[in-house]
Amino acid sequence: MPLKKLIRRIHLWLGLISGPVIFIVSITGCMYVFQQEIFESTHKNVLFVKPGKAYLPLSSLWARAQTIIGDDLHISSAGVYNDPLKSWSFTAIETNSKGPTYFSYYKNFKTVYLDPYTGLHTGTINYKYEFFTITKWIHQSLLLNYKTGHLIVGWSTVGFVVMLITGLILWWPKNRYTIKQRFIIKRNTRWRRFNYDLHYVPGFYALVFSLVIAVTG
């Protein structure tokens, strides 16, 4: 089999196998970039408080949060902030390490928010069903068990990197007369040719950015 034909087949099959995974990871990654801004704007009453004179002792706030969350769950961590406008968080997580999916892995994932000046309960968020928690888990492991899903996402990303490199090899002009057509999409042509141009011309321009994102990811 000629080398270029072999490279084309590798490029094709890697696209078919890793393409759907990379598409999902890309979409959820774009969404999660704005997680903090969106989450804070939609949970202002829970996350922010009016500043007071002095914080209450962490131990008393911890006890207060434990009372609110109940005896069935035990708080394991606290979020304490220097920002005087932020409420403090107290989180209780219960997991099943053998759970095959995200929803079976997390039995409970709740966070209680308190006003650090008054001890007032500003709200409780069940992060198991919180939109951006699920989005992040899809991005990292496709809602599968983290170990399994992370492996699939990782190897799909490796396949994507190889696909980018093979795509560049296939794109590379054969001679100086074909250089121009590699940079421009021809509109007045058959639909198959137009579709082909639409694939490899923007693909070339996006190559460096895609490669950096994939390798760092």
C-alpha cells in the first residue's frame, strides 16, 4: 500500500473513532470556560452576603452546617474565602468507587452555604445534579467512571493529535502550482469538491490552535 494511501486511511479511521469524543469534549470545554461567571450570576443569593464586622469561628459555622445537612451525611471540607462578600461553603460527599457511571459514583454531593458573619443559611446546592458539575464530568470522562472515561478521552485526544499531523501531510501541496488552492475555498465547483475544500482549508488554519489545545489538554 502506498504511504499516502495508508496515511489517508489512518486519518479517516482516527476521525471516525475519536471524532465524536473530541466533539463532545470540545463543546463541554467551551461551556465550562464560563462556569464561574454563569454560576455566580445565577446563584447570587446563595454565594454572596453583605459584609459584617467579624467572622464567626469556623468551628461554630461547621457545626451549624452539619446540623443543616443532617446526621446521614458528614461534612468533609470547607470553603473559606478572603473575599468579604462571599458566603462560606461546607461540603459533604459520599461516593461509590465501583460505580460505572457518574450518577452511580456520587451517592451524595451537597454543599451548605452560610453567611460567615451571622451564621445564616443562604442555601444548599446538590452538586450531583448541578449543570456545570455534570458538564465538567462529561468533559473529563463522558459521564463514565472517572478511571474508565478519562482513559477513553485521553486516548481519543492522542488519536486527534495523530489525525492533525496526518491531515497536514495530506494537505501539503504536491508542487508550487497547487499551493494557492490549498489556502482558498472554491465556491463555484461541484458540491463534493466544495465539501472537501471546506474540510481541509479551515482545517489547516485551525491546525496550530487545535494541536496546542489537544496536547495541553
